[in-house]
Amino acid sequence: MHFYSEKLLVNTYFLQDEHNTRWSLNLLVKIGGGNSEAGPTSGIHWHMNIANQVTYAPADSTRQVIPWVQVRRPDGSVSVYRSSDNPGQRRGSREAAERKMDCIRLS
């Protein structure tokens, strides 16, 4: 597995119209990484740089609903992101505790 360069993801869907119109979503994902080939940690693996602390609080036990994410940068600045779907929800719920962001890909 390489953690650098870009990866093109193409998802094809069919609309629920009379002709089942084909609709494609093309997404170029900057994988990023942190090695001699890729340079500084960047892209989707930016959170794996130990200087960046990314924590989140899921709202459910399967960690599929995430209404709150916090980013703490090396300079000490902090950003908090909240879901517009759950604006009143703060740091998760009783079902799941605050967690450190990690990299796990499920197929």
C-alpha cells in the first residue's frame, strides 16, 4: 500500500427517472503521506502526523454518525466542527466516547 499521490474513484449511479439516467461521480482523492517519496504528511492521512491531534465523538456505537470533530494544530490553535444535521449535539453521546482519529479502511 502506498500513502502518496492521488487515486481516482469513480462511482456510477442510475437516477430514478423514466430513462434510469446514468450519473457518475468522479473523485480525485489526494492520498498524501509522510515519507521521503511524498514529503510532509498531507492529504487524507494528514491526521496521522503526531503533531496534528484529531479527535471525534461518534453519536452511535458503530461510529457511523459523527456530529463532532476537533482539530488541535502544532501552533496550539483548535477548530471544532459540528454536524449541521445535529447542531445541538456536542461531544458525542453516552453510547460512544471521544476517540482519536485513526486509519482503517473497510471494504
